[in-house]
Amino acid sequence: MSTQNSYATLILHWYDQHQRILPWRAKTGTIPNPYHVLLSEIMLQQTQVATVIPYFNNFIKNFPTLNDMAHAPLDKIMAMWTGLGYYSRARNLHRCVQEIVKQGGAVPKTQEALKALPGIGEYTSAAILSIGYNQPYVPIDGNVERITARLFAVQEPLPSSKPALAMLAKTLNNHEEALVRPGDFAQGLFDIGATICKPKNPLCLICPLSDVCKAHQEKIADLLPKKQKKAEKPTKFGVSLFIQNSQGQLLFRKRPEKGVLAGTMELPSTIWSEQFPSLEQAIIETDCKGEYKKLGDIKHVFTHFTLKIRLYALVGHPDFITQDQKNIWLDLKELHHYPCSTLMRKMIAYSVKT
């Protein structure tokens, strides 16, 4: 039996017995729903499966079809996405399904057409084609990169090894058995990476690929893939103001449509800079005059930087320098109807408690 044959046979045999039951996943032998695949794959970008499951179920409950989502208001999409992070994905998802509806309503069946849609790149298009349409693509995510690095004992560290790992990964399904079941093959790779060939403490003794894994044979599986040392994350600083009116409503504004946390609700805030802005600067930037008391500082970690926010609460009645601000006064119980980031919820909880 060839090595390539063993990859396909071992992965598919293992998958048939141990596949995860996921709400977007079609059972073996049934026809997948490409809309479910598209939605789940966009949600799964940089997000764990356990986190995505309740969000996926809620989206399908509210938008049973792709057409339903395309005709929903963006604010509802954004509000339902709250807590899932990387909010540009929600905006791109909405634009994506709207574009698909314009093109006839069917998720495209070619990589070129898929990659022309907002928010869909090399990996997501390959996942949709293999899982949704049973086409012979190998979607290459972090799990597949890790499995490939160990199977072939690739010593070059990430991210410089990505091109080499991609080329090797695309050979894994070069066998008839995998080509007949490319969707199951891809999902088998995902499941092995998520449950067995884990980043730390891989379970090599129960891995279906251990007999053909060079890293396991060389006893270096837990050392691969190597990673180049990451540069220290920069820290940014900002000031946010906790302002309530006489009815107990809290003042919000909407963040710009581009950039971090685009389109989500926020407390009146300064731009994020290399040092803490002064309270005086915050008042100028937010147009919110008044007497404030300091509540404290909170820390939030984004993918590429760390953010420290200094919170102040207004003492007395709000007084705006200009009247053209797009102020939004909300009761806290109304907040779930609006897109509100985890960072903002953390700030509100801290302010209320303090």
C-alpha cells in the first residue's frame, strides 16, 4: 500500500467512526447544504468550533435560507454577531449573500467565482467546494498545516513554511478514495487536527496517521510545526466616557464603518493612541463636556495589539459642545438589539459595577 493510499484510507476510515457531530455538517451519504457550509466557514475563521455552534444555530433559526439573510437589515446581522468578534466578517457575510442573490441565489461552484465574493479567500473557497460540493480541494487551515508539518517532518518554521506546507497538503488527497469523498476527507483532516493532532500534547498513540507520520517516527511531533518568535504586541491607549441621562439611559455612538470593531456601538471614546489621552482631550474629541470622576482602567487583547482603556463617569447632566453628534441613548436592556463588542460589554460591566 502506498503512502498516499494510506493517507486516504486511514483518514476516511477514522472519520467514518469518529467524526464530530456538528450542526452545519451533513451526515455521511447525505447531500450537504452549501449555505450552511458557507455560513459556518465564515464564522469559523479565527474562532473555535464550540464558540461558533450557538451562533450558527441562532443564524439558521432566524435566516433559514441564504435569501432570508440577504434581505435582513445589516444591524440585525451585526447584533446577532455580537460576541463572535472580527466584526468585518459579519459585514462581509451580509454583502456576500446579497451578491449571491443578485447572481441567482445559488452558492457558486467554482473557486474563481467564490473568491470574487466579499470575505471569501483561498481557504474558505476550498472548504465550500470540498465540503459543500464534493469537489477535490484540500482546504488548508491551521489544523491541516499542523498535520502536514508533522506527516512530512517539515523543519522550516511558520509562517515562512506556509507555501511549502500548502504544496504538500494538496498532495494528501492524491488517491481515488479521497477524490471520491473529498468533503469527508477534508472534514476528517479537520477533526484529526482538532481532537488528536493538537498543537500541544498531540495524541500520537491513538492517531490514525501515526504509522505514516515522520515526526512521530522521529519523536518530534510535539515540536512541530516550529514557529518564528512573534514580535511583542504593541499597546494602544484610549479614554471612554460613561454618560447617563436623567432617565438612566446610557450614551452610545456608532464606530466608523471601517477599522477595528467597525459599525459596532461604543461609549463616547477617543481615538486609540500611543499613550493615554488626557480627560481634557477626551472631552474635546467626544464633544461631551461636564465633570467626570475616574472609574479605572481595563485591558483588552486584540489579535495584533493590546488596548488599555481609561474609563470616566459623568457626574451630573450631559452637556454637548455641538449638537450634531449622532448620540444614541439606550436602556441597557435594549443593548442586545444592537451590535456591541465584547470589549464594550466589558467596559459597561466594569462601569456599572464601579
